[in-house]
Amino acid sequence: MKIFHSLGHVLGGALLIAGTTIGVGMLGMPVATASGGFLPAISLYLLCWVFMLCTGLLLLEVCIWMPKEANMITMASKLLGVPGKIICWAVYLFFFLAISIAHIASGGNILHEISGNISSVWIWTILYVVIFAPFVYSGTRTVDRFNLLLMAGLIITYLLFVFTSIPFVNVSLLEHRNWSKAWLALPILFTAFGYQAILPTLMNYMKRDVKKVRLAIFIGTAIPLVIYLVWEFLILSIIPLEGPNSLAEAMKLGQTAVIPLKAATQHPYLFSIGKAFSFFTMTASYIAISLAYLDFLADGLKWKKNLFNKFWLALFVFIPPLLISISYPHIFLIALGYAGGFACAILFGLFPPLMVWVGRHYKRYHDDTKQLFGGRYLLTVLILFVICEIAIEIASHFIPA
């Protein structure tokens, strides 16, 4: 029983990481990577997975150095000083606001479609928040238990989607390769493996058992990687790159991969399965990210998480993005792009190696807390990789095609 409980704790943590990782970007990733081709896309998937695994382990190392309940604000303040604290506050607020808007807007639209377009979208958007906000307010244990159900639904609908799609696979569509265009998808793929926001919360929930959290990171990031690779294979081998109802057309129209997939297969149930899969994907990510947001605010404001304080924190977490998503239902794609390319890169790509550099070589924290080998050389490589990603994102937004 003790072994089962221990493994269950690790599995719950791994699924929270997986649920945080698999989110709003998944349905659009094949569209973003299509112009580069299948092989370049797979190479970038693996590269981004390794990178985000490394920064996650680095952030775990920082968590070990920090006191209980410490989140990113405390970490940045202690290791990067006042400038780091200010940047962390600004970028984190923007990141979570944008991500929350994307999840709420998409979740409301999915509920609207599942209901058969009954009533207005804004009503379903409000209902989406009202249904799932109490789980986040109840705390990590409740989110962990509920997330198991969401992940079960995600896996079941994903498998149904895979088996239903297999008859439509055309391997010849995977022969296209264009490495120069492939790199433009890096910011989106970079965001798709973001999970580090949940680590401080998970560290406390798992009673600061470093070995369990480390194992949860490996398992929790491997699950999305496998799901992404199979998803990429299916979409790029079913939907043509050029022509009507193609991935190139979806890219121009700002559509996800589900729309051209429906046209390419003409399967009566595939679109419905896709909507169900989208719901579980979106919601698992939404509640995990909202939980991390609430803990971040509690740490930054130095509020104890009693019932009264949590009520006001929850209002800030849920109400502003809800109002914005209702008022500007089409803004979330733009916000998501900037949040991923810049905010996610800074918070979860740049901050972890910088904080570890300071902690190891200036604060002189003990070597026995190291979670990643490589020393200064590897930290330098990780920092340079983030700088390249940000440069690509700037180019994609401000340099004419």
C-alpha cells in the first residue's frame, strides 16, 4: 500500500505537469510546422523537449534552495535582485493573463459547440469559468484528483482520434522538407512544452520530495512529447500542405488543424471526437495554470492562503481574463503568440539558467542540490538558445515576409 501511495503521488504530479503542458497550442502546432515538413518538425519537437526538460530541472534546483511556499517572485528577488523581481512581476502577469484569456475563450467556444450552439457564446464562456474555478479555489489536492479524470478523458478521446484517423494516412505527404522555414515554428513549439509554472506548487504538494518531483518531471514531460509526435504524424500525413482545405490555407486563415482535417477526411464522427479531445486538453491545462497563477500571486503579495485571501486571489485570477475574453473574443490568438514567444521564453527559458548561475557561482549553494550536469557550459548553451528563440519571434512579428 505504501508503494502504491508513493507511485500514485508521482503519477498525480506527472499528470499535473502533462496537463499543464498540453494546452491551447496543440491544435495549431501542425499548422505552424507544416511549411517546414515532418522531419524538421520532429527534430524541433525533440530539441524543445530536451531544452524545457533542462530548464525544469534547473527550476527544481532553485526550488530546493528556497523556503517552503516560495514561488517565482521570491526566487527572482533572492537571486536576481530588484530588477529580476520587477521583470518577473511584469512578465508573469502578462503571461498568465494572456494564457488565461486563450483558455477561457477557447473553452467557452468548445462548450458552445458541444451544446449544439444553444444560446450565446459569452454565456458558455462565463459558465466555463464558473464550473472550473471552484476546483482551483479548493487547492492542489482537489485539482490533482480532478485532473486524473480530465487526463483519462484526454487519453481516451486522443486514442479514439488516432485510431479513427489511421485509415486516412498518406505517408507520401511527409516527404516535404524545408529547414529554413521550420525554424519559424520554434516559438510555438517552445510554448507547447511549458510546464514550469506548476513546479513550485508541485514541490510543496509533494512535501518537497526532490526525487519524486524529479521523476514526475521526466514522466510528465514525456507524455506530451509522445502525444505531440503522433499528432504531428497524423495531421501532416492526412492534410495536404497546399491547395484548398490545406495546412497552408489554415495558416493564412488562422485556423487550427481540426478545420482542414474535417474537410480532408469527411468522417462523420472525427470532428466530434476532436471537439471532445480539445475540451479535455484545454481544461486540464486551464485548471493547472490557474492554480499556479493563484500561488504565484500569494507569494508575490506575501498573502497567506486562508479562505479570505484566497477569495480575493481567485477573483483576480478569474475575473479580468473572463471579462477580456468576453469583450474581445478574437484577441486570444494574438495574445497567445506574444505570451509564448516572449513571456514564456523569459520566465521558463531564460530565468532558470540565470538563477542557477547566480545560485551556484555567486551565492555558493551546495553542490549536492544540483539537478542538471554540464556546469557553466550547459547554462551558456541554454541561455543562447533562448536568445535565438526570442530573435526568431521578433523577426516573425516585425520583419515583413
